[in-house]
Amino acid sequence: MNSIDKLIDNLNKEQKEAVLSTEGPNLIVAGAGSGKTRVLTTRLIHIINQKRAFPNQILCVTFTNKAAKEMQNRVLQHVKGSSNAIPWLGTFHSISVKFLRRHAEALDYKSNFTILDTEDQKKLIRNIVKAENLDAKKFSPQLIMYHIDQWKNKGLLPKDIKIQKQSSIIKSVLKVYEIYQSKTKDLNAFDFGDLILFCVKLFEDHKDIREIYNNNFKYILVDEFQDTNYIQNKWLNLLVNDRQNICCVGDDDQSIYSWRGAEIKNFLTFDQIYKNCKVFKLEQNYRSTKNILETASGLISNNSNRVGKKLWSSANEGELVKLNCYRTGKDEAQGVSDIIEKKIKKKYSLNDVSILVRAIYQTREFEERFLQVGIGYRVLGGIKFYERAEIKDAVSYLRIINQKFDDLALERVIGVPKRGIGESTLNQIYSFGKTNKLCLEDSIIKIIEKGDFKPKVKTSLNQLIGMINKWRKDSLKMRHYDLLKIVLDESGYSSMLKDKKDLENENRLENLKELLRAMHDYDNLQSFLEHVALATSIDQEWEGAKINLMTMHAAKGLEFDVVFLPGWEEGLFPHQKSLEEKGDFALEEERRLAYVGITRAKKEAYLSFAMKRAFHGDWMDTLPSRFINEIPENSVEKNENGISEPDDFEFNQDNSLEFDEEYRSPGWDRYKKNKMLKWKK
């Protein structure tokens, strides 16, 4: 029996059927912990092993670079041939970059285009808002970027939007969008939204190019299909050929990213779009105990917009899911900390323990408590490595070396280290460039030739342009990481940090050393710069035994032995703002988020809520989340241990929990009236 036969033989019945059904449209509804990645990878290897297609005739789309890398490594273990014998495997964005590099000229771009990150976008939008004399407070970069992103997710460029139907504010935003797109074109740059949108435009406007890929891709596989938005789904549909060999894997019960533009209807209507679709349900969970699954399945069954499935496990019953009530958020943090200290630390590594919150600000009380008692922790979702100032500075030097039209990178380079170039000089350069239709670098060169700069400014900019040209020559004959060392030394950047001998600058120097180490993993400068632009926050290394604090959104795809889920209160979870904006649709997504949170736990899960919570400096009475009443009674232990004194409460005749007057908030009558929480004696 060869390795691929062993892989298939080790699958359960449903997994095996999903792997072997290679032809036509297939939808694999994969519950949490049901071996989704294993099935997708085995299917991919099986197609290659059966010689149904060469590796480069298969397109496999994932949502993170980390998932793509893991899948690639698994494929290479089982597929004979060189390391190049791998499918088109990557995220929507990284594969779009490949398409655009090949066919940029068809869109009137150069193939060495820059990919703008969030900070680049903000800077560009601020400049446009200022030039258009718009109120910077009213038209913040975040507001404008939100609308631009929404339009791009729907496949809309400025010319596609009907201005007559828009409010005056949106009309102004649309004007900024129009100028923004024109400017990015001048910069020979794409932002993240452009990468997929312009691929769609490429395939729609150039049928010959589209047919190249229709003919090439015999099989298309898509991971996390429930998270696709309109433009991603259109991107996929344009690449599917007449054979319709498209297989989408995902879980509608884990669709939690509508705020990013994800449309669950792509998943729910897949079998209507592709009429001969086969649907496979993977319901056997290999991660969690039966009680954890019973809790999650009971909760999610209250959603109506779902394909429908019920997770089961051959594992043991496990401990009951614990539900604790606390007086305040501070008591909740202390209670969780005590459970970890007295029970969890003895059984599990802290690396296998996670606290999942609905809103990131909830971590503060836990952080303060852990600092107080000396428990190590990490917060996922802080400043990402590639967003730190010193890293962005170094990358900007590399970007302007890579291509001269990157005005945003050059503007940042001019400012670090300080070269005596003020805002008025930059305005002079930009104004000259706008009039003469030149990029920032060419504008500087022309103004120097004309002698229109002050002597000190002329000398400073002349030296910088000279160094950039020298570094471009260096880049042709040395490795990109050696190039960065020279750039940091010759630019004066390293000296700037070394001269200020404090802890902050020492950390910055260490970060730059880490950057140089990271660059060794990439073949050339362009591939490294693409990685920086496409890097995601979840693709990072973790060191040391520490509790993981993160939002439930950030936890998707992860698993831990023990999970704590605090803050299950109305207004916080489900989140009030979401309910106000999207009503029942938001409620179902919030419930899916709860399902994701619970199913991260392998062995133990703790839910909790507080009777009062500090909000903007004031104490607010709270109600238990409606989700608590939707959890099956037989899988949960409703625990009064969150209240320090047993005599502080008693049970009513209707089996609900009543607190003594001393501990009762003014809102407690609402608890009884709503009867949202029933406790077992």
C-alpha cells in the first residue's frame, strides 16, 4: 500500500467519499474539528496521484499564508518530483499577484507594481483630502477606506457607482475614491482590494487571458469558502471551466466575517449555482469532548440560515462545560485567574489555555490580574511585526529601491533619518510633479537641475537620490538581506538608533535584526516585499509558556485544551451595535461566533458573565446573554462558585437565581422579568 492509499484508508467513511468524488461541483460541509484540512490535502494529493491533472493544472485557494504553507508541505511529502511540482496554492491575494505580475501590461500597469499597505493608503487619502479642501475630521482616512473597501468588495470602481443616488457625504467620498484610484495608477501600485478586483476586470475584459486559465485549471479547490465575499466568489466563478470541477470546503456555522464583506449566501446557494453539486457533510469531530460538542451544537441549532449538521465524537463525555456568574468584571478576571492557578496549571501548559473575548478591550482586567499574580500571557492582535515603525522604515527603503514610482515609500525615506526636509519642500515637490506628471523621485531630480531648492535641501536630497541609485546597482549583484544591511548603515538609520541608547531603541535594533533573519526565507527582494504586504497577523511564532488572550474572531482555526469565554452578557455578546445595525442577521452571526469560541476547546470550556461591568468609568448593570438559555442543560454545570459567599444568593421557586439586597443591582428586577437565566440546584 503506497502513502496516498494509506492516507485515504485512514479517513472515515464521509471523509473518504469527499476525497474520492473528484469530478463536477462538490460542497464539503466540514464541522469544527472534523479534519477539513486533512480532507482537502488528501483530495489534492489523490488528484495528482491518479494523474487526473498535473500539479500546475490545479488551483487551491486558502485564506491565510500559513494554511497555504502547511498544505504545500503536506503535498510535497506525498507527491514525487521536484519542489516545483506543486499546484497554484495560496491566498486569493497572493494568487492574484501572480496573475497581475504576468498580465499587468494588459491593464496598463508595469509588472513591478507596488502593493500598498494600510498606512500607505491612509497617507495617500490624507493628501487627497487636504488637496480637495475637505474637513479632515469629517472625512477621516478610516471612513474613506471603509467605503472604498466596501465598493471594491462589491466589484465597483468609481465609474461603476451611480452618483445620483448618493448622499452629499458619500459623493465627496466617491470623489476621493476617484482621485485615489488615479493616484495609485500613477504610482504603479495596487492596494489589497485592487488585487482581486483588477483580476476580475482582467478576466472580464480580456477573454483570451481568461481562457488561458480556464483551459489550464482542471480542478479548483477552495478552503474556508464560507468566508468569501462577492468579488472573491466572482473571481472563482470566472476561473471555473465547463467541467465545473470546483470543490469548496467550509462550515456555514463558522461564518463570522460579514464585517469584512464575507457573504454566507455564497456557501448557502452554492448547490443552486452549480446544479449537479454533490454535498458531503463531515460531522465527526476529532477535537473536543462530547459535552463541549453538545453545548456548541445545541446553541447553533437556534440559527435558521444554515445547511444543518450535528457534530458528534467518539471521544469520552469529558467534563461538563462550566458556567460561572460573577458580581463584576474584576471579580470575573480574578475568578478565572484562580481557576487557572488552582486547577488548570497543574494539568495543562499555559500555551494550551486561551481566554477568548468578544471585544479586545475586555483583556485589560485579565492582563492586570495576571501581572498581579505573575501569570505569563500574550495578547494576540497587538501591533504586528511588519507594522512597527522601524520595520516600515526599512521596508520603505527596499520598496523605493525596487521601483522608482513608489512615492509613498520615498516620502517616508526622506523623513527617516531626518534630513532637514520640511512639509513646504514636500509640497513644492508634489506640486511640481502634479504639474509635470512626474513621480516624486523624478520631480526631485528636475528641481535640483533647475536649481530651485535651497542649498541645504539640495545637498540633502542630492545625496539621498545618489544613495538610492547606488543601492539599485548593489541590488543587482548582492542578496537582498545584505543589501538591507548596507542601506541601514549608509543611510544613517542604524546610527540614529544606536546614538539614542535607551530600551526602546535597543528593541528597535533587535526588531531590525529579526527582519534581516526573516529575509533569508525569501529568494529575492520582490518575493520578500510581497510577503510583507500579504502577511497576516495569525502567521506568527509564539515563544514561552503563556496564556493566550485574543478575540473570538482571531481564534478561528486555532484549538486549545482549555478555553475561557468571559463576558456573556447582553450588549456585549451578542454585541449591541451589531444587533442595531443588522438585526436578526447579526444575531445569527453572533451565535456562530459563540459556536466558534466553544469549539476551540478540546478538553475543558468555561463560560462566564458578570452582574455589573465597568464601562467608560461607570458601573453598568448587565443581563446574561440570551445564548446562555440556548445551551443544553445536560452538558453544562451552572456554577455559583463565581460568588464568593454561598449565603449571598438563593434559588427562587422558578429555579432562577436571586441575590441578597446587598449584592443586588438596580437592574436585577430585569433579570427576573426576562427570566433569561435558569440555574440548577
